[in-house]
Amino acid sequence: MKWFSTIFGLLLAVSLQPDAEAADKPNVIFILVDDMGYGDVGPYGATDLQTPHLDRMAREGVKLTDNYAAAPVCTPTRIAFLTGRYQQRSGIEWAFAGAGSPGLATSETSVARMVKNNGYATGLMGKWHVGITPETGPNAHGFDEFFGFLGANIDFYTHREVIPERGFPDLYENTKPVKKDGYMTHLITERSVDFIERHAGKPFFLFVSYNAPHWPFQPPNRRWIATAENRLEGTREDYNGMVEAIDDGVGEILDVLDRKGLAANTLVIFTSDNGGERLSRTTPFFNHKATLWEGGIRVPGLVRWPNRLPAGETSDQAVITMDYSATILAATGSAPPEGRTLDGIDILPILSGEKPPQERTFFWRVKFVGECNPQRPYWQCYVQKAVRKGHWKYVLDGVEQVDMLFDLRTDPSERQTLTYEKPELVEEIKRLYANWEQDVDR
């Protein structure tokens, strides 16, 4: 029976080898958290909480110091990532707010659809907030599998929207409503790990979209029911518990990659959709979510791919959300439809040291669409604009629309405007902005 043992052994060896297609193509996991401040995790200086798994990502990959969200609120940043383009090109400036929101048209580009067309299994676990109808949901945009919620902010335990006028159950398996007990962060992690285990033999793209640490500030060890009245209650300790639950989830995801022998050939990206809010730590930057000051748009960014990137490096290359889209497409050998230009760049050659850092120019705009009245928050009653050009940051802000210019090398907290010292530079940046605005609004 030696011949049988020999043949069995060969078959077993072959069965344990990754599929040839999977070996050629890297897996991709994009982890997006919600409303996390720049200084809310260990690699970025947090000392009042423990994030050992994100610390590990920083040790085994590249930490980005100048990492930006495409918008200061979540829907437009998510659209920028999904399409690889400034969200203004899709006609979207602000977060969707309920049943009347239009949703992202399927005629737009989609990272998920592009990698799916290139042979990848695609999954989204967690928050969507890009459209609540089947025609605008994740499955319509190229995700084979979806588990999570479609709206903006749900109770972490009941999985219902917390605003009364749209306080409906909001948990789905693909397009069908489901009920499932559990803390939302844990459920997202559980389903992400399951997706990886089931698709370990083929290339996959997994979008892990945690809704923490967005309000309601419900930690995993203290259950209470969120309402419109109490949704903003909580302490920094509650917030830290939510962040640590995310970190635990990242740890489980990294562990399953190790168990399945996938770690070396999996690109893992961790970032936030915008800056922090009430209980967050945006140190050393000024202001918070919903503004275009650094505290509203500069966020953590960690990138790990052992087969391609060095370990334990820190990069001051300026990066924005759409760069992750372009990077994922480049890494997977996928391409946008003919005639559709992306707004990001592939950052892997820079992070790997194959190419030198590049000076970048980024643009932001917050523009409230509709009638302004005294009952609306003040920031919805005017346009806010910002540009980062190299190390210079231009901000147009205030009811009086004041031009301000900051040197982020020496003044990262944006405390001293240099407009009066650099009037020519201000005018140059304003010309660049006008050209960009004309382009994206066309």
C-alpha cells in the first residue's frame, strides 16, 4: 500500500497549497472606523487606552503621519473611497440623513466592482451609509456579500437607528433584514473573520466598516438603550472601551490571516472616515469632525503588507482617501472603466522606498445645499474650503469668509495665519482651487 500512501500524501500536499490565482494576487482588507481622532490609538500617542493590535500593525507596517480623509463627515469620504474620486464628482457634499437621501448611483465607479471583475471575492461587513435602497446598497455596487447596516448611526445592541423619525431596525444580510443578538463591533469582527476563513483559497477584497467609535457611546461592557435624547451621553472611558473593541477586532483579523497562512500576501489598511468628535483626542490638531481644520480631516493611517512594505517605518507622505482606492486597484491589477480617471495615486512605491515622496495638493469643500435659517447649525450656513499644497494649508472659514494660510511644518495646530506674509502664495492656491472646483462641478 506504499503507492497509496505516496499518492495520498501528494494529493494532500497539493490541497494545502494556495490556489495559483490566490498566490499571484494579494488579498486586501480595508478597515475603516468612524469618527476616530488622530490621537486615539497607541501608535498616535494615546496613553489612556490599550491598542496592542494596532501597535502591532505599526510595528509590522508603515505609519502615516499626514493621512487625510476626503471629507470631515462620513458619507462623502465613503463615496470618495468607493469611487476613487472626489465626492463632489458624484454631487455629494455632506452626510446622508435618512430615507430621503438619494444614494450613490450604480453608474459611478466602484472599487468593489472593479476588483470583482478581476476575479476577487468581495465583502462588506459593517456600516454602509451610501444609500438605503436595494438599488443603492452594497450588493448593487459590487459586493458579493454584505452584513451590516445601511444608515448612519445605530444602537450597538438593538441595531436600530437612534433618531426617532428614522428609528427603524437596520441590520441586513445582503438585501434582507435580519435579527442577530450581539454588540455591533463584535458582530462585524465575527463576520469578517468568517469571510476570510471561507475565501482563504481565492483572492478576496474585504471592506471592514466599523461604526465605532461614533456615538451613541456604548461600550461593550455597559449595555443601555440609545435614544435621540441620550445618544451623546458618555465618558472618555466609554469611548476608550469602544476603541479597544475595534483593536480586539483588528487582532482577530490579523490572527486569522496568520492561521490561514495569508498574512504575507495580504494588504491591510486601517484608517478613519473623518476626524474625532466629542470624546475623541485630536491632539495635536485644532478642531474636530465637520470642519476642515486639521482635527476634522487628519486621521490615523496604518498600512501593512509584509510581501511588499517594510516593517516599523513612519512616512510623512501626504495621503488622502482616494489614494487607498488607487493603491488597491494597482495592487490587485484591476483598472477603472475606460475614460474614468481616478483622483488618487498608488502609494505603495513611495511607502516601499521604490520612489521618493511626492508633493501633493488636496482640496476640500463643505457646502450646505438648501435654505439656511437660524435654526440650522452655524457651519451649515456658509461654505468652508481648504487646500493642502505641500506643507502649506489654506483655509477659507467663518461667516465673513476669511482667507488663512498656515505652515504645517512649524504650525500643525493652525494657530498663526501667514496670509499677510505670503499674499502671492494665497492667490496661487486660490487659483488652483478655482480650477479644481470648476473641474469637479462640471
